[in-house]
Amino acid sequence: SITKERTEVILQGTSSLDPKDPTAVWEEFEFKCKPGDVRRRPCLISPYHYRLDWLMWFAAFQTYEQNEWIIHLAGKLLAQEEETLSLLATNPFAGRDPP
């Protein structure tokens, strides 16, 4: 069965020196097929799934302690690791200092 509501994990970064500053601008890392921007056309890749996007869906059902890999993913995004960024649709920090 499929639930009527869907919780999503969203990964964001900021260039602000103080991330707690209320004026800090947070930018979202977009995934290739994970739901995100409602103005973006949904991707169709049936019968396959992008594994990272699929894992992000299931991570939303549990805590980060049950999905330690997501902490490592965030670290790789902070380090702007090219191999990891290639798994995403967009990098809002491309050509800029890392978040």
C-alpha cells in the first residue's frame, strides 16, 4: 500500500557565516528523481530507481541514527566531493565556495 502523506528529507546548505542567522539563505540540493520542486516535471525511469533517491525516501520513515549513511552523505556534500555531487541533479554551490 502507499500512504496518502509523504515525509521528505531535504538537504540544504548555506553560504552564511552564521547558519543560525535568521537572514541566512538556505539552498536545496536537488536529487534526480526524488520529489522536490513542485514546478519540476516528475522523472519517469520505470522499472528502475535511482538508488540514492530511493534511499532518501526510506530515510524519511526513520531517524538519522537508523540511517548513518545520510550523515556521511551530508559530509561529502559539504566537502563538495565530485563523485557524490554527480549523484544529484543540481549543486546550488557549483562554482562557489562550499556551504
